[in-house]
Amino acid sequence: MERKDFLAALGLSAGSLVISSCLGACGKSETGTPNPSTPTPTPGNKIDFTLNVSTNADINSKGWTIMNSIIIARNGSNYIALSSSCTHQGNPVTYNSQNNNFPCSLTDAAHGSIFDSNGNRIQGPASSALKKYSTTLTGTSLRVFEA
């Protein structure tokens, strides 16, 4: 084999590897595995935190925020706290105050999963509910915790 033929074959092989790794990284898994970057509480290490709802910019402007992997939404004078990752592929959920529900994503409406205010699946590819957390409001301090 001549040197130019060897270099051409080497270039084609390297190019094939780059293209196949790029295409593989662009696909999404359909396994329903949660997003590994979302922390999952371990037994004995329950969620329990407090936030000041009067100074939280997202709650005051959008009516919802995400803290500690939990979406917290204001519904009138009540607050709803659910896991913020869709149970289908781990995409973030948002809050739709008009319908009082949690779509998988307002930026990717084609995804299709929607959850009610208790975390139950209304529609979509998701097959399980979001985890619901308890809330207690004292003045402007909202405590979010696992019962």
C-alpha cells in the first residue's frame, strides 16, 4: 500500500468515527431513566428547606420556581411542590397557571407529558407520577418537605 492510499484510508476511518459519535450523542434515550444530574434523596436524607416567597423573583414574576430539584408553584394562596424532572426522560417540568398543571416543557410542547397539581400523569409518554412534597406557609416563609 502506498503512503497516499494509507493516509486516505486513515482519514476516512477517523471521519467515520467522528460522525458516528456525533450522531450517537444527539439521540435521546427512550428508557425513561431519570436525568443523572438530578439529585435523588437517599433514605434518611429527606427533602426539607425553606424559601422566602416574598423575595423570590421567579415566584413573584412567573408564579413558580425550581429549587433543589423541586418545582414550587403558587396557585392562589396555596403552594404546590413536585419533583421538577419528568418521569419519562428527566426533562424539566414547568407550571401552567391557567390550567393548574405541569407540562413537561413549555419550550418543547411536542414532548407531551402533562401532570396535575398532585403530580399524577394526565397525558404523555410519561408512565408514572411526579413525587409530591408537603408545603407549609408561615408569613412569607414557605417550608417544602417530605412528610
